[in-house]
Amino acid sequence: MDQLLINPDYPHILSTLIFLPLAGAILLLFVRNEFFARYWALGITTLTALLSIPLIKAFDMTTSKYQFVEQVSWIKSLNIQYVIGIDGISILLVMLTTLIMPLCVLASWSYIKTRVQAFMVCLLIMECAMLGVFMALDFVLFYILWEAMLIPMYMLIAIWGGPRKIYASVKFFLYTLAGSVMLLVAIIWLYINNGYSFFIPDMMWQNYSSTAQIFLFLAFFLAFAIKVPMFPFHTWLPAAHVEAPTAGSVILASVLLKMGTYGFLRFAIPITPEATMTLAPAILWLSIAGIIYGGFTALAQSDMKKLIAYSSVGHMGFVTLGIFVLNTSGVEGAILQMINHGITTGALFLCIGMIYERTHSRELRDATGVGKHMPIYVTFLTFFSLSSFGFPATNSFVGEFLILAGTFEQSIWLALAAIPGAVLAAAYMLRMLQKIVWGGTDNPDQSWIKDLNIREIVTLAPFLFFVFWIGLGAQPFIDLIHVSVDNLLNNYHGFHSQIAVVTDLIVQ
């Protein structure tokens, strides 16, 4: 329990962030007014975002302990606790979630025309579950919230999705559930072998047998690789993105995909360090395969949503590459890139949704040349596209640079294999940008299209702000995560040094 830090100035701030959206969702169930539902959801998500700001101000960057901890015995007979806290690995993900949600409500303002109240309830429940996942320090609490996210996301796709919404929602549900079952098996094994405790920090850096670690790691890997999604577990992603409403695509890209990479950092490395060392080379090359596959597949797409969806496979390949090179540059770059991908790809999905609201098509050929009638839109799209392929001075450049630096440190061949992914990203993003901005000579008459309105500008502006803030001044963000990453890697390398000493003694 010495890993926990209770901040007396903010005794219940994390619980407030988790339960405020849930309370808002419950109250909204009793209201039958679409106009009110929109404003209520916007108010609740905005208030949650504002309440999360003190976390940054009061966060102690000099310690790797879990902070703002709240701990209450929940089910005594099973030793299950309600215990939550955040550290440098989770704080930026919490902030990203609270920032994204009011923008998702704004993006749905005119896009969602039916069952508005139910849609907003789903968004609020999603926010509650996502924040809880990043804060949970008890495995049962984590698992309940992990599973709880499935239902509202399934409904967002199945009710408000496109023509193949049932196929996409069922595929998303089954894939994620398959990974979750293996995660549950791993949790039960850990519970029995840790004195019947679900407290996550106590499960870390234990001397589990090599065989047990391999099986645990494989269970974690299946659950988290599907969620990322890593190649070849990615096939649910394009269907889910294409059929989901804009807000659903933004939440998927910005937050849900990060839960897989967060799981690798929070559970796989500290609970199964020996298996991580054994299997990391395979995961690194799987990440390279995802980067190249995602790039080439995105380049071949004519559907803009599919293009961005496949680009996510490549971008998340960079994130897993950074995690499993297991050095400071790589892991810090990976965490920063998780945030960068959430900002940039979320913004790109919003941009595509704005075109879709006007043309009712996601095909590139139907959007050719609209840019000359939408100068404000094109300005935003250009910066987000530059960020997507890591142009200098944008946020993704910093993340990818750190990941590649960490990869070079690990293996020059791995780094050289990853570099074509950056070139492919530039190719497919510039291709999309060129068609939208200039198009061809046989463009349909697009003169009727109106540029962005105030609501749409307000929705996109925060994303652009963070593209340049992180791109030009990333150090404050790195400072937030540095001590926790150092602690994780010191423990990891210390564990292996200890194993090596024991092995030498046995051999002698």
C-alpha cells in the first residue's frame, strides 16, 4: 500500500469525474426532450472536463506513486475494493478522455436526429466507464468497467450506425468479448496466487514461474492486441469505424484503442516481465507488420473513413513498437503518441463527418474539390493531415521521433523497417488532401456547399490547439509521464538483473 498517495486537498476528485457522467446519464433517462438532452450532455461533459483540470495542477511529478487515491472496501468476502488512483502513465489518458467527450457531443449536435436522448445517455455512460478503466487499481473494478464500455459502444454502432451497422456492431462485440474472456481467466489465476487479492499494485513484480508468465502474457496479449488493434487482430476496426456515427468513431480512435496499449504498460510488463522479455521481439516485428500493412491498405482506400481507420492500424503499430523496445525514449514516445493519435485521428474523423453531413458520402470522388468552397475547413484538414504523418512542429512528430530514437537504440534494423511507414503515411494523407482541396477537372458542382459554422469551428479548434502545443512545446507533457516511465523501466531491468544473478548462482 506504500505505492498510494492520498491527496487531502482533493479527497474525491476521481470519483467525481467517474460518477458525474453516470449521474447525468441516469437523470437524462427521465427527460423526454431532445433539445434539453443535447444541452444537458454538453453541460455534464464540459463540467467533467473543467473538474479534471486540477489534476494537472496538483499532480506531483516527482513521484511514481498512484495519486488522488480513494480506497473503500467493496465486497469484503471476496476482498474486492473500490480503489482508484492515477500516475504518470494514466493522467494524460484521463485528461484526453475528459477533453474529447464535450467535443463528441458538439459533433453530434446536428448529426444525430433520432433517439437523441438515448444517444447522449450512451455517450455519458461511455465516459464514466472509460475514465474508470484508466483509474482502477482493483482488477475486478477494472474488468467491470472494461466490459461496461462494450454495451454503449455496441449501441452507438448498432442504432445510429450506417447501412451495415448490425454486422459491424456484432463483429466489434464478439472480437472484444473473446479477448475479455482470456483476460478474466488471467485475473482469476492472479487472484488465487496473490493471497486472494485483486489489488493490482500487489500483483506487479512478483516471482511467478516462467510458464505461468508465458500463459498470463498470452492472455493479456489477446485481450489488449484486439483492443489496440494490432495486426492481424484488426479486422473489426474498419467495419466499426465506417459504420459508427462520427462521435462513435472519434471515441473509438481517441480513447478505446488506447486501452489496449495502456493494458500492455499497466499489466503485461509489470506482471509478466520475464515473458515480456521473451516475447517482445515477436511483438516488435508484429508492430512493424502493422505499420507497413496499415500504410499500404490506407493508400488503397477510396472511402475516407476506411482510409483513416487503416491509418490507425499503422499509427498504433508505432505505439506498440515504442512500448516493447523497453527504453525511456520508446516508452515515453509511445505514451505521447497515444495522446497524439487521439487528438489527430479524432479530429480527422470529425472532419470526415462534417463532409458527410454535407454530401452524404464518404467517398473521395464525391469530395473532390470541395476545398475551394470551404477555406476554413481546408485549413483545419491540412494541419490535421500534416500532424497525422508527423510533420515537424506538429504533435505526432515529437511522438514518432521519440519512438524511432528508442527503436534505433534497440535495433537499427527495426528502425529501418519502420521508416517506410512514415513515408506511406505522408503518401495516403497527401493523396486525400490533394483530392479534397483541388480535386480533378471533372468535379461535380460543389458551389452549394457551405463552409464550417461556428459550432464546427469550436469543435475542431481545441484539437488544433493541442496539435501545435505538443508539437512546439512537448516538455511539460513528457515531464508528467517521465518519473512513472523511469520507475516502470527501472523495475523491469532490475527484475531481469535479479533473475540473472539467481541463474548464475544456480549454474555455479
